[in-house]
Amino acid sequence: MSIPEKEKSLFSKRTLLGFVGFAVFIVVLSILFPIDHFRYGVENYNKKNYEAAYTSLTKVRREDPNYGKAAAMLVKIKPKVDSLQRVNDL
């Protein structure tokens, strides 16, 4: 193997290792600091951004202790989101 080919293969391995390391870093961050969809939903609801609130609240998982509250808010928000979508369709 000539020197340029060896350097090229090392670069490829280093690049791949960098991408894998970055991907692992992102996964670890998402595990350590999960997105609180309920909190974002409530914040958007309070700002009267009902479509964003609806989207966030639909992402709350059943395991989340706020799942019941999120479901209740979704029932309350759904008619508003539907009417906003009808207005936007016009």
C-alpha cells in the first residue's frame, strides 16, 4: 500500500469514527436530557399557539406522569386546532 492510499484510508476511518462519536454523543444527550413535550405544550397553550401545543402534547408518552393532563388538554385544544385548520384551508 502506498503512502497516499494509507493516508486516504486513515482519513476515512477517522471521519467514520468522528461521525459515530458524534452520533453516540447526540444519543447520550437525548437520554440524559429528554424533551419535555408536556411542558412545551403547556407553554404554547398559554401563548395561544394551539397548533404547536397540540403537536407537542400528542408526543407525550403513556409512561409520562403528565399523560392524563396532556390527554385532557388535547380534548380541550382539538376543536380550536380544527377550526384554525379550516380557516387556513379557505
